[in-house]
Amino acid sequence: MRPLQVLLVLLVLLSLVNLAFFGKNISGAATTTAVCGNDVREDPEECDGVDSLACFEHCMPTCKCPPQWSNFYEQSRHAFSYDKVNAFDTKTISIDEKDTGFQAFTFYFNRTLENVRVVIDSNISQPGTYNPDSITYQYFRIAIENTSQANSLQFRQLLFRVPVLWTTNNNAREISLQLWDDGWKKLDISKLNQDENYTYFSATPYNIGDFAIVGYKPVIVVKNPICGNGLVENDENSKTCCADAGCPKGLSCISNVCAEAGFCGNNICESSETPQNCANDCAKKLFSPIIQVFLVMATIILVAIMVFFGQKAFVRPKKLKKGAHVSPTRWF
């Protein structure tokens, strides 16, 4: 057998072996390495962009959680009871709690009430529907336990604050306070002042309920927006281009679609996945996709060559003169 023919046979056999194992995995080390900034939390990262389960939406550009925010989203409840509240008497409730957006609110009731209990829930989980156009800092709730008294409450002022570091990390140029009322309603706010840690705001809501403190990234208006360039351009949001706008808390941007973080089968080896519990994402493949395509194409070409030369080998010989010497036809 000639060397070229031996090589051709070996390539065919190798291609057939690859086809037999095409798409199958071999247990081994994870195929992904930690890349800070890809919105996927991978070991040893504490967080990564929108995939920031360890410190929620406060991941630093270094893919580490701010140490002062380790308990940032610890929910707390504060209840304030009044035996009697006279009509139009001004009351103020304040909360001096580290790393809490809600600070205080001043209110009155438009009628005299007895046994009033006001409840403030700070750092609550997401209520209602996520607003894809904004980046949520915190949620909080103001409620009256006796719902029949709720319509009597009138706001005079509500105070809240946002960390300067959060604004910087999230590139938030506009801060908003929103109230859930069959959808998020943006409220008018005023900036009061700013120190080295916080920016302080005030608002006058029209009702009690669930509130969201959110930030907006600056929208860059361009003629031809490009999804995936890291800039929020024109109408890009988590639904149209999560690669630039990011995803809600707990979701990761996978193939430009917001999907559940830690989902086995998304072709991303995430921090909670291993070759044992999710071989589809974290195991090595026998051949890389490029090599697989190359070997398939090589198999097709080699088969065509073999067929071509095989046909030539079996071409009926021309009629020979009587007594002529004929060499035997050989494949190899």
C-alpha cells in the first residue's frame, strides 16, 4: 500500500471515529475559564456583571463584591403603632439603617383614626414586573396593616438615598423612584444634596405601596446601533439587547437572551456546575467544533476521491490485439 493511500485510509477511519462520538463528551476539566466582564459568574469570581448572586446588583468591575455591602440586601421590617392619630397631624417615620435606600417619610391622615399601625419593609425582593429599561438599586414597601385606613394617608415628603459607588459602578446617570400601580409609575423627585457616600433625594408619592429605587444608563443615539458593543444605544434593553443592557437579577445574558443563571444545558460552565452534575456544559468534547467540521468535510472529500479512483480502476479495458501482454489491474 502506497504512503498516500495509507494516509487517506487513516483519515477516513479517524473521521468515522469522530462521527461515532460526534457531540459526545469526555469527563474532564471545565471548558470555560473565568472571564471578568462576560456577565457569567465563574470560579473564583464572586460576581460578574448582572450575574451577581453573591452581592446582587452591586458587582464591582473587578468581579468582586464590595466588602461593605456583604449584607446589603438583608430584608428588615419596621412597625410603628399609634393609639390615636388626629386628622391632619403630621407624623414622621425614619429609619437609620446602614446601606438602606429608604430613609424617612412625613405624612398625615385626613381623618382621625385609632389603632394605626404603619409597616416599612426595606430591601424586599422584586415585586410586580421587572422594568427592562432600568437598573434596580433597592425595593421597599410602605403599608398600613388595617387596609381600611390606607386611603386616608397622605404624603408630605419621602426621603431616600443612593450610594455614589453604586451609581458609578452601574454607569447610572439618572435616578428614579417608582411606585407599583398595575405597572411601575415614575414619580417626580428632587435631588437634595450629595456627600462622599450618598446622593440624597426627596419625593411626594400619591399613594403607599411597593417602591423601586432605580437608575438609568445614558442612552446613546446613533444612526446604526450595534448590539454587543457594550454601549446602550437607542432602544436597546434587556429584551432587545441584553449583551449591552444587562438582565434582571438572577438571570444571565446567554446568546443575547436573558436566561436563568445556573441552567444546565446553556453551554456555559457556571460556578455551581461541574463535569459530574452538568457534563453538557462542563465536560471536554472529543473534538472541538471547528475540528469536527473539518473532519466531516475531509471525510466527504476523501470518499469522493476514493469513488473517483475506484471507478477508474474498474474501467473496461480496450480490446487488445491477439498475443499482447497485459499487466494485472491493481488497486494498490
